[in-house]
Amino acid sequence: MNTVETAPTPAAILNSLLRNGIVVRAVALALATIVLIALRHPTWVPYSVSLYAIWNAAALTLNSVRAARV
């Protein structure tokens, strides 16, 4: 018997991204960039991007560890 797999809906994909924090981290980076530019501190933007990269790598690693336990 053949079964047809359906693609996940955009809402399901967004929900998954929100659950593991990718969207939250991306919004935090965008907000930090906007605030730093508005406060006339554009030289701090690379530091916020670096901090975001570290935060993102740590979060993805922890999510991978949690997924591996299941």
C-alpha cells in the first residue's frame, strides 16, 4: 500500500522554529543591531553579531543533545 506524505504547513514550520528558539534569537540580533545603530554605536554591531553566533551555536548544540536523548 502506498502512502502519500504531505509537506508540513508553514504554521507547523514556524511553530517548530519558535519552539527551539531560532526566531527569538534572530529577532534579538535584529533588535540589538537597530538599537546600537540608533544610539550611534555602529562599531558595537560586530560584537553583537559575534555574541549572537556564540548564543546560537550553544543553543543548537543543546537542542541537538536533547534530541539525541530521545
